Amino acid sequence: MWINRNSFVTAGLVVLTIAGTTIAATGQAEARNNFGRGLAAGIAGTILGGALIAGASQPAYAAPRPVYGPPVVYEPAYPVCHVVWRQDGYGDMYRARVCN
């Protein structure tokens, strides 16, 4: 869970660094009406930020669940074994391995 948060923060810092460099590396100031460019950049930033936040809110390890029916139960590929004590016909105790 911390890995997802750390990668989200890292991606955000990379985006902020790139945005800061492009703003800092501008040429001379121009007295023109650039409302359309600013609006387009704001919309693009909102869409990109929303996509980053939506992607970070879902865990990457979630298994798909069916829409109907009980949840999917994964069984191990190997048998689960344990040791139990048994008693033979003479009353002597011995250990036996039991596997499911």
C-alpha cells in the first residue's frame, strides 16, 4: 500500500517539476490575450490530475470478483499436510502424516 502512495507522490513531483521548468523557461513577456491557451491548459491539467487520483485510489493487487455468486476462493495447488497421533490395535501410539 505504501508503494502505491510513494509512486503516486513521485509521479506528482515529476509532473510538478516538469511544469515548473516550462514555466520558468519562458521567453520575454507578451501582452497578448492568451485566454484560450490558459483555459485549454487548465482543462488538460484537471483531466490529468483526476486520472492520477482515480488510479491511485484503487489497489493494484485486487482480484476481479464476479458480479453474481459467492466470492472466488482460491485453493492451494499443493496439499495441506499435518502430523497426527494414531493408536494401533495393541494400544501403541505412532505418528501419521495426514494430507487434505
